[in-house]
Amino acid sequence: MKEKRTHKAGQRIISALLCVTMMVSLSSCGKKKEKVKPAAFGPYGADFALKLAKTFPYRSAFSAGEQGAGLMIKKELEDIGYEVESQVVQGGEKQQVSCNYIVRIPGEGFMQRDSFGEYDEVHKTVVIGAHYDAPISYEQRESYPNYDGIQNNACGVGALITAAKQMFGHKYAYDVIIVAFGASSSNYRGASVFLSSLSEDEKKSIECMYCIESIYAGDKLYAHAGHSSLVEGNKYSFRRKLYEAYDVAYENSLYSQTGTDLYYNMSLLNFDVNGDLINDEYREVTRVRSDYSIFDSQSIPVV
């Protein structure tokens, strides 16, 4: 049974990570590409996700379980070879603390031509994040005796750790920031603290924030853009990374490689999602909030 569960989680984590890691690599055009089978990541991420869920099932925001889960993630990232930044997240009625765990991978940058035809080096950033806390507390254990938080969101952490492992030692044009968010179930406090810690220039440099959430259950993976993409004039520019995700899935034969496919979760229903009196195609964006919401609210493209 454990092998079946690990395989199921592994295939979905592999599918999500193929899209994210390939999109970060898209900027390296012009370099010689090695022909390798996509998504050959193995069960590493699934094993870590199941270990996290089993060891710390009740890891609500600011709890001892969340603290233990965070330290497990930090140690795993350090074992890979990263220097991990611990960012304190304060909150809770008793001024309890949580932590974001952050890895920064410097990029080589891009050459951009100005209006005079001169080329300047510019740096763009992608943020890849997943929260590691869960909404169920230790005090609720009798009501939820079998709870493990694999879906919310140990599976996302497994994908995040896999991304970190696959990226280690590689050079990308983008600056990459990998963040394990704490205190997500407290109004996404970890994501809010992280974004608030950036300067205005650092925020402007963010090309996209990829939020990995609830990828364990079900037969399909769904990707969405943020509510900012509903604003008139934003549809293409704020959904470009979403379209790239689908292109990656298609061009790398995601379904035949992993048995899992990527969908936009769209339908033919139309109504006004964001209250601007303009009808939107239902489920072009998700109505489920997560850490991405903090970035989306500041008009940063998200997937």
C-alpha cells in the first residue's frame, strides 16, 4: 500500500516539477541542450512528502508541529548543499513565531537592448513557493485521528524540495528564490512577511511566482493565473507563464511520461469573478486562495 501511495504522489510531484523546472530553464536558449528524458526525478519528493506528513501531521501555524516540520525542511535543503535563510514570521494571539525557509540561487541575467540600441544586463526573478503548515492543530487530533496533511500541503513541499535538488549546481538566467512558507493558515502570513521584506525594485524584478499547492489527490493537475489577469489589458501578460506551463506539458509529453496531465480548469460558464462588471470565463482563475494571493494582490504574475 505504501509503494502504491508513494508512486501516486511521485507521479504528480514529477508532473508539477517538470513544468516549473523547465520554465525556469526556458531562458537558457542558445546554449547546447542535452537530450534527456524529462521528469526523471524518481521518488525522492514523494518520499520526503510522506515522511513530513507522517512525522508532523498536526502542524498548524505557530505550533510545535509546524516548527518541527520547518526544521526538517531546512535540514533537507542544507543536506542538498544550500545555505538556508530563516526568516522569522511573527503572529498569533500570544506573539508566537513561525519561519520562512529561503534559498536564493543567483542567475546569470539577461541582455536587454535599450532605446539607443545598447545592451544592458538586467536581472529577473522567479519565486517558487509552497507552505508547509497545515490547517488542523494537535488539539483537533481526536476529531481528525487519521489526518496527515499530505494534500495540504506536504505534497507541495515534496515538489519544492525536488525542485531545489534538481536545480542545485546549475546556472540559470533567472534569479531563483525557493521559499517554504510558514503560517499560511494564518492569513498567509509567511508569504506576506516574505514579500514585505523585498524592496520595490526586487518586487518589480519578479517575473512570476509559482505556488505549489494541493497536488496529491485527484486524476488531473490544474494550473491557474491570478485575479490580476482579469483586469482589462492584463489577460495575456499576466497569463503568459500559465500558457508556458501548458506548452511545457504538451511539448514534453507529460501525460505519456507520467500518466498525469495539466489542465486550465476552464468551462463555458461566464460571470463576473472580480466585480469589475465584465464577465469572465469561469475558472480561468481559481477561487481558492493560497500564498499566491499575497503576490497577486500586488499585481505580480502568478501560476
